[in-house]
Amino acid sequence: MKIKSKKWIEREKLKEWRKKVLERDNFKCQICGYKPIKPHVHHIIPKQFEELKFDLMNGITFCFNHHKVGKFSPHQNSLFFTEWLKANKPEQFKYLMDRLEK
């Protein structure tokens, strides 16, 4: 029996996390409601925070524009995205803020 590498295990866990976030969000962009052919899944709190890396509440589904280039994009305007998340996903926002305070 071949032993799986730590990197392989982590990659598989991220694939499963992504699948579960997509299913929870019904494969739709959470900003515009569009159901893209290739939806993007974004870690709200960066993956470097190990305790939240595989937490479903730390994921959100976007279309390409809202993930990478739109004004709500966390990659273009993190402050605006934070305010959007707080206003539109208050339970998710509070959950993540509570986890960061610990």
C-alpha cells in the first residue's frame, strides 16, 4: 500500500472543501447570482490561517468578475468586499470574526 504524501492529502481536502462550498452556494456567484460554467471558490480568510483553511464558513462562490476584477472583488478591493460581506452575509462575517478573535 502506497503512503499518501502530506501535500496530496491537503490537495484532496481542498478539493472536497471546494465541492462543499459550491454545493452550499448552489454553484452561484453570491454577489450577482450568476451560475458560471467555472465558478470560483474564494477563501475569505487566507489559507495561511490553518484553523480556517477547511472551514466551510470561510469559503464563498463567485463568478470570475466578482472574484478577480469586479468592484466587490476581494482581490481588487478588500475593504469594499469586507463591507459587502458584513452587510450581505452577516452570520458568515460574524462567525469568521469570532474565530479570528480566538
